[in-house]
Amino acid sequence: MICVVQERDLAAIGAKVELPAERRAGPAPTNDRLAELAAWWETVAGTGPPSRVEHLWLPQAPAVGAVNTEVVIRPFEAPKSVPEAIDWAITVADAAVDRGSDLLLVSLASEDGDDVGWQILAAHLLDLDPTEATGWPSADRTTDQEWIERVAAIRDGRRRVRDLRNQPERLLAELDHPALAAGTAVLLQAAARRTPALLDGPGAAACALLAHRIGRASRSWWQACDSGHRGLHDRVLTDLRLTPLTRFGLPTEDGTAARIGLSLLETALSRNNAEGVDDA
């Protein structure tokens, strides 16, 4: 059953998200990551490969990475206010599903290169102090000065939102980050519409973390493409219990990880189908 959600309230959308029916018992444990990926796809979409994919929101085109599936680029055009960004994202997710998309790729790169917003959100949700959230400069590929500035920014941001628990709209409004608001809303709405997504990078992962806090079943609809190069990103994925498809340590959300993830999904399904023919 496709669930069309009319509410513009994130908690109401989260309440609509259900586990994929076949996933209630969970797939059998395996050390074969491609087999796990194929099993996940079967629970969220079926055995056939994706026929139409929408990529939200690559900051520049064309996307990198050759894939067989039709991929439609959907540029980031969210309004500048958080409430309008939430409304816009829900509309975008609904339109993607209604157009027949059976998978979303979510890339959430900041246009100005400022990625502190997702770190404030993640540190708040994981209850990490600024130093723990940032990690050491050598491990995070930053200079000492950049590290100091990042720790201070996370500290100040955490102070602003420290009393906001179970209030996602107020939290996002206080962060004043429409991109994070849109990412959270589109992941929730897509999950409510029973449409899976691949997460490209830390911004998308932070949105998924908040979406998971709102609707716990939503995690079952996602896969993480890469571990990224920041320790905080990896901690977010660990909290979500999402094992990244690759550990290339990609530093930017330029669509590369999303396309690699889609290519791996295609490979996993192709191999799974070939093995099924051999078994027959």
C-alpha cells in the first residue's frame, strides 16, 4: 500500500513509516556485502533492478560514475526558510514517487562549502561534546586553526539547541539550515511512501539520523554509500546501524559515492539473478 502523507508535520510523517514487510524478521547474516545489498533491495523493492532513479541534489551536473539505470538529476532548489524547505522536500519526494522513481540518491553538499551545520546536528543527536565530535586534526584532514574554528562552531551551535529534544521543527529552525531540513523531510516522506534511498555523504547521514529519531522504521529504507573521511560521519552510520557500501574516505558529496552505490546495487542484483538462474 502506498501511503500518501498530507501533513507537513515531521512527527506525523514519521508515524506513517513502516518496516518493509519482509524485513520484520531481517535477512540472514552474511559476510557477503553484495548478497546483503541484494537482500535489502528485495525487501524494499523486489527482485528487479531499479528502473528510474532520482538524484537529489547534486550541486553541479553532470554526475560522475557510469550506471545502467536511468538517473534523473533533481537540483537543490529548496526555499531559504526551514518551514518552506520542509514543505518543498515533501512535495519533491511525492513527485519523485508519483513519477515512478523506485530509488532516490541523496547528496547534500553545501553550496558555500560550510559543513558545520550537519556536525552540530549530529553532535546534538549523539550527545557528543565538540572535541569528541570533531576528532583530532590529523585524523580529520584539517589544520590546527581549522580544527579550533570547527570545535568553537560546534560548541556554539550545541549551546543554541541543547534544550531541544523531540522537537524536530524547532531544532531545524534554530540551526537555520534549510538544506538539512529538506534532507530530513525528503528521507522521511520517501520512507513513508515505501521508497528506498542511498545516502551520499555526512550531510545526508545527519539528516537520516534525525529522520530516524522521528520515525524509527525509516532506517530500514536506506543504505549508506561511503564512510567518508570524518570520524563523526562514521559514528552517525554506526548509530544508524548502517554499514557503508564502501570505505573510500571520499571527502565531498559531489555525487561520486551515490553513483558508486548505485553501480554496486546493479552489480549485486545482476549477480544475484545470475546465481538464481544457475540454481534453477
